[in-house]
Amino acid sequence: MDEKRPEQPKIKVVDRRKFSSEGDPLDTAAPTVEAAAQTAPPEDVISESAEPTPESGPATPAPEHRGQSSQLFLELVTMLAGQAELLLVGAEDLPAQPAEAHRMINYLGALEEKTAGNLSDDESKLLSSLLYQLRTFYLQRK
């Protein structure tokens, strides 16, 4: 029963991220080819711990991408709110469709619910303000 297991090679994990978990850039020099070769694990050793886990969550985007994604989010919310308003009011060639407007308002509500805690103050305020206005307008039109 006292079988000796072959000694397994030790695994060394090296953090090569360029940003901290808060999104701040790290002050590290670029690794040289020799340093990368020294820290690289042997090809025959596969480390399960080096693979990303679902618990770790998505990587924090770089600061320059945060502004762009924030702008895209604001455009998306504004576009959906505009569609809902257009469906509530109608146009000369499009009759009012309150059921479809209600669906758009529900989309925005689901977006608010699913992104709770992940939005900036401006994004959260815009989304909740638009939802309040659309819901009030919907009830007046109903």
C-alpha cells in the first residue's frame, strides 16, 4: 500500500498581466526572451491551475477601452429608449404600438437589473432616469 509516486515537477506561476485587478497599469519592464524561456514551464507539463476559472471573472478592460465601452453602452441605452418612445408615440407612417414599446421598456429594465453594481454613476443615473420617464409616459398613453 505504500507505493511511491514519481516526484512531480514543481509548477511556478508567473503573473504577466500588464494591469492590476483595479485596472491600474503595473510598472514592470517588458520580459526579455531569456527571462521568458527561464520561467516557461516544460512543454510536457500541463498545469490545470494556469487555466482561467469561471470564478475569476472577466479581465478588467484597459483604461482606454473603458471610455469606449461606456460610450457604446450609453448609445445602446439611448437607442433602445428612443425606439420605445417612437413606438409609444408613433409616426406619420408608423402607428403607435404600446405592446412593442412595453417590450422595449422591459428590455431596458432587464439591462438595468443585470448590470446592477457594474455601471458607473453616470450610466446608472441615465438608465434609471430613462426607465422612469418611459414607464411614466407608457402609463399616461395606456
